[in-house]
Amino acid sequence: MLAFLVTPRALRLHVVMVVAVVAMVALAVWQWDRAHTRVADPLSLPPVTVDQVSVVGEPVVRPANVARRVTATGTYDNQKSFAILKPVAGSSEVWAMSILRLTDGSAVPVVHGRTRSVAEAEAVTLPTGQVVVSGRLQPSQDVGLRVSADDLKITYPLGGVLGGVSTSELPGLVDGPLRPGFIAAETEEPAVTIAEPLPLSEIVVLPRGIRVQNALYTVQWSLFALFALFVYGRALRDAWRDHTDWRDPILDEL
């Protein structure tokens, strides 16, 4: 038997088995590592300027940057604020939002916080000069489109009140390049007086648990490795039978 294990045919089987199993185990380990590699908690990261994480030309905010604390410097566009009517648990709440024009000419929506009414949101007094905003970067909200009565066109906003901060729809209200997402303001200098800033519970933070897809890939490659060992055992057995004399009584005992 030992002599057979070093024959050219057996050695070829050994090499194929080792290469296949090592490759599959390596892939399984890599996928398991990927499954447990969590994106850093954005709430614990230091602040960055908004241009670093909200890039003009990109359609959405990258998941790793959602809820990241950002700073932005600019002036409020046209000194106008918009009311955002948000459905919440069977009722609704009103946000006050303005467009901040950055020093490079691009724009980013800034939600100042919650107000008691639509009229109050639209009447927010904005600073006339340069402002510095610090807050959490949030993804665009896919809401706000409404079908008109004749069903021939879509109108946005509805009645002058926006249904959400949707950066795919805001370009119709904003001149120049618009950055994806919006800033949920925590502090503004000079301050904008509103009823209440958005609580942390309303800040969107993407889940950062184990990646299920990568965990399933780990199982898949592990099963492939076991199957490769099974095939190797069968092939080695067949090669051994071909190598020995079928009339050998030892085989009858197997």
C-alpha cells in the first residue's frame, strides 16, 4: 500500500487534492473573515467635511458614510426654507430644511430640525452670511412625488410642502450641482432657532452586523472542500484497485 501511495498516479491525485482543498479552505476562511468584518460605527468616527463623503456626481451616499458626522461651510441659498412633512406612526411631523450653498458652488440640503407647523418651518429665519453646519450625513429619502388629478403628469412638491429630502427630485428646485444625501444639523453657527433638533432616534444608521451572504459563502466553500476530499478518497480507492491484482484475496476482505 505504501508503495502505491508514491506511484505517479497516486502522486497526481495527492497534488490535485491538496491544491483543491487548500484553495477552497482559503476561500472559506476569506469569506468568514469578510462576514465578520464590520464597517466602523459612524457615530464613533471623527467629523469630516461634507465634500469628503458626499460626492457630486454620485447618485447616493455610500453605506459606510451614512450617519457620519460632517461639517459644511457656506451660505443658505435664496434665504428660503422648505417644510418637510414626514409621516410618523400614523401621524406626521414637520421638518425645516434649507439648501446650503458651499464655497465650491455645490449645494447640500440641511435639515435644521422639527417645527410645530408647516408655516413655522417655512418661516424659519436664516442667517444672511456665511454659516458653519455640523451634523449627521443622511441618505436621500425616496418620497415626495405625487400624481396630479388628471393622471397626466407628476408634480413635486405638492402644495409647496415636500414629502421628504429626495436629492433625485430636488434639482428642480436647486441651481447647480447637488450633493447626494442631506445633513441633519446638530449645531449651526450662527444658530438657526427652531422648535427642536432631530433626535438621534430619527437618524438613519445602517445595520452593521454579520454579513449573511458571506457567511453562506463560507458554508458553501466548506462543503466543496469536504466533497473534494470525498472525491479524492474514491479516486484513490479506484486507483488502488487498478494497481493491485483483482484476484488478490486481500481485496476480498475489503
